[in-house]
Amino acid sequence: MSVPLDRLYNFLSNICNRNDLLIYRFFPHGSKKLEHLVTLTLNTHSWFHNITSHNMIFHDQEPLQYDFYNNEDFLTNLQKRKRLWRAESESALRCHADVFYKMLTPTHIRSKIHFPINANDQVLLCHSEKNSSELERYEQNNFIGVYYWSHALIARDWFRHARLDPVLVVNFEQITKDFLIYNRAWASTREYRLTFIEILLNQNLHTVCKVTFNDTDSGNHYADHKFTNVKLAIARKDIENYIGPTDASASASADYNNTDYATTAIEVVLETLFDDSRNHLTEKSLRPIACGRPFILAATPNSLQYLRDYGFETFHGLIDESYDTISDPRERLCAIANEMQRINLLSPDSKQKLWQQLYTISTRNKQLFFSDQWHNDVVSEFKKNFDSSIQRVTATNKYWNKIKRLVPDYHDDLICDADELEQFNDWLSSRQS
């Protein structure tokens, strides 16, 4: 995405207020390629500063996926790097390279930081998901999680103009469709969107929706898609005959279409994660809130509670939100479609009354979203979690000691000079005392 996320990361770096913190993020933003995991700012620090500093990797834009990479990926990336340490000679570098590679490859994305062989036993991993088994896997392998809702801060930036946009002033007479659905991509974790589209077609609900659909994603046609969850598999091969394509780009969710919101009543938000146990809500869930619109949330179970925990109201009593507690993904989709059908079949007068009640709640949500207090609460949560996590980092120098065990003729001066080594040993003693 072509968005100024570095502005956010620099802001959070300043919130941390530590000189001994080196921050890494994926750049270009949205990428997950190892070669794109780089420092936020140019690293010109001394050897001592690098070896003793804390390292924090921001993996907050996409859901964590520990097995996305394999050891071969890490080994290849390590071999591309000219130097992982300071060596007195190229021959010394070549002599120990295989040992270094062997030790660093299993350290996962730690191997991407400038000085993976440093004093700290763990690397901080900044993420945006709760109830995460993927985070547990990282933490079992020398990472410590730092949770914050990154998309909350991002959405306030991306959708800032919605606060005063005159087109978003509520006018029920402009509404031409009951539901707004954005459905650009359906590959990977989004395969449930194919199932949902089929359910809508089977119930003829697409006629009351403003919705688009692409018949290909990542170069594959939906008819050839191999479902990870076979329970979500579809039978229809004619979707494109009923729903037209979208021309939206991958960065479309970083913006909002005020005409879409002015002419539809309720957005059905199709989140990145659905068939999963984690809660990972993106800017998609916050866009209708920023635009002052009601929504139905197609996400992982208990995602509505996630929103309530941040102070937002949902629409229980007006919309049947029991779908949010259903664990089976197909059943959850059917429950959402059934509630859409119920709303669709209301009389015009009943719909008008429903809209008025829903939009009263949506107006309060919008006010909260753009309030300074809500922004400060999200930032305070980040700072609290960062402070707590960094206190958990230990410094036993185990990586350096492991190299010494692996290489009997290894010498400290292959990495640093005598003065730096003395400074480091003094620091390590004070840290461990």
C-alpha cells in the first residue's frame, strides 16, 4: 500500500521514549517478503549500541503466520547479506559462515535484524491480534508479543475526512440498496467470501446489495479454487453472471467512497480473517464507523465484543447479532445472510424506523472514533503493553555463548575490538546482577 505508515511507526517510537530500541518494519508496507523487513531509520549506531539494544519488529498489518516462511527462506536471505558481524578478514568470515548460518536459520525473523547475535534473549514482536495461537508459537521461540490495535490509529488517519464530509450527512431518501458489500479478493484467508457470495445468490440477496466480485484472484479462477476448509466449498460456477467486477486496487481499503455510503443502509464488512479463532480487525471494520454507518461484521467469532471492548456500541436488539458467537464458519455466514433477509423483507415503514435507530447508534460511534480520548486510549494501551513486554526481556548472552560452543577456535575480536568488548562485558555484568 502506498500509505505513510512510517509516520505512525515514528510516532510510536517516540512514545516508547527509549534510545536503546531498534525498530524494524516491512517496507514497502503490506509486503511480507523477508528482504523487505528493514530498519525504520538508518542504523548508524556503534557496535556496543547494537549489541545491547532491544529490537522490535512490527508485524501489525497482516495476521501472524509463523509457517509462512521456512528455514530455506531464512538461509537464502542470510547468504545474501554481506556481513552479519565484523571480521578481521574475509577468510575468517568464510571460515565461520556455515556455523553462523546453521545457528541463525532457526531463529526465524530474528535472523533479519542487523545484529541477531546480541545480548538480549528475546526480540519484541509488535502485532495486532488477540487469542492468537500464532503468537504463542512466536513466544515459544524467543519472541515477546507487544499488542496494540494498529488499524485503529491507521484508520483515524486514512478516514479523517469522513468526520466532516457533507456527502455523509444522513439522508434516508438517498438509500437505494439495503446493504453495501466490498468483496475484492477471496484467496487465502478470504476464501469464505466465495461461500458468502454463493449464499447471497441462492437467497437472491444480491439484488438488494451494492456488491462487486472478481472471478479471478492471484491469477486463479474461483471455479478452480482449492478450499483449505472443504466445508466452505461452493458449487456455483456462474457468479460473474450475476455480480459485476470491481476496479478497486489493493489499497482501496485505505479510503472510503462517500457515494457508496450515502446510497446504502448497512455495510456487511468482510474482514481479512473469518475461518479462524483469532481476533484481528482491520480498517475495514472501522470504515463504516468513521462514516457514521451501521454494520454487520463477517469476522472471527466474538469480534463484536472486540469492538465493544474499545467503547463502540453494536446493534443488539435491532440486528440479531447472535451470528457473532457461532463457531462454525458456514453456519455463521448463513446466520448473517438470514438476518439480511429478515431486514430485506421488512415493510418500508419498518425499515425507516430501523434506519433511524441504527443511525442514532452509528452517530455516537463516529463521535467516539474521532474523539481525542479514544485515540489516547489506544496509544496508552500500546505504551502499557510495550513497557510490560520490554521488562520481560532477559539478557544472558546465550547466542554469543552458543557460537563459542559451536566454534572452539572462535575469538571475540572477530566481532569487536578490545575496548568495545570490555564495555560490553561491564554492561552485561550490571544487567545480570
